Amino acid sequence: MAGEIKIAALAQKRTPSVTDLVYEHLYQQVVENKLPPGSKLSEIDVARQLGVSRQPVRDAFYRLSQQGFLSIRPQRATLVTHISEEDVQQAHFIRSALEVATVAAAAEHFSKADCEALRSLIAEQATAIGNDDRIGFHTLDDEFHRVICELSGHGSVWSLIRDHKAHMDRVRFLSLAFGAREALEEHTRIADAIAAHDVDGAVAAMRGHLSQIAKIVDRIHVSHPAFFEMDET
């Protein structure tokens, strides 16, 4: 784990708790595969590396275990779980239902300034691709979808989406090695439909964008078979 990342750098717009900060740090490490499946973690080591007490680490471990990212085994090492295709599919189902609704509302209610915000994010995503900045692109990808939730008038939905899309993120991040440009084109189509007040077009573009996860999982499974749960059938 990259211990050089300082906990203070994780602070967001609100004032988070220490547990929140530890959770965010570990969440990103798992999603970005800096802590790949099978990695061992200990409360003592994480607490020491981040300069915090063990309690917030323990709480963050529990939160990650509830999301299915960590396997906590009493008296044994805590492990980063392998990717579950079933969990990815469930995450896609929930995310698609929520984001299709928000993009439809955004297409109905957007303003010129709102559209400029989306265009700006798309331009930044193109720059990230040009710099081969996968972490930056992933962050901007999330921001693009978050802004659409804000434009829909239901900004709080993003927290629900973020909690439920986590298993998709592990696969999506791996796909950026080959799929970032395609994702950028899909974002552009979504933004174009929103700008045109084309509700049906925006819904179709968003649905198509999110449905790519099925092809991505198949490709990542071939290139990184050890990252996935064993097929017990």
C-alpha cells in the first residue's frame, strides 16, 4: 500500500471524520488496484502508515467489509476480496436504474451554464487521456456523473450511486488501459443529448454507456483471471 499518501490530502468539501478519511484512502487503493485482490491488511500497519489510531481503521475495515471489499477473519489476516461478477452485475442494475432517471431529468432542466460545466469536464477528460492519467480520468469520470445528478435536481442520489457502484469501479479502472477513449465518446454523446433537451437520446446514451460493463468484465476476466472469484460450478 502506498503509505506516502497523506491522510490530510483526502479531505473533501465537508469535514470528514478520521474513519471517513481512512475509508476513502483504502477504497481508492482497492479500486485502483494498488491493493489488488488477495492483498493482506492489518489494522496496526494501516494505522501506523496513516498516522491514526486503530479504532478508525477498524471502523473503516468494517465498512469496506460490508461493501464486500474486505474479508475480515478473526485471528487471521484481513484480505482484499476477489472481484465478484455477481456483485458487479448487481451494482450495474442499481446504478443504471438511478442514472437513467437522473439523466432524463437533467435533459429536461439543464441551463447553458450547466452544459458548459459538462463540456469543461469532457475537455479535462480528453487531457487526462492525452497524459495517460488513468487516475485523473477516473476522478473526472465520477465528477461527470455527479454533475448530471446535480443537474437533475437530485444531487443526493450521487451518494447512493457511489455506494452501490463500487464493485463496477474495480473493473472500470482496469478497463481504462484500453477503454478510456470510448468512454469519452460516450460521455460526449450524453452531454450532446442533454444540451439538445433530448430526453430519449440522453436515456439511450446513458443506458448504452453503463451497459458496456458486461463486455468490460469479459475482457478483464481474460486478462486478469486471478483477480476474480473462482468459479465453483
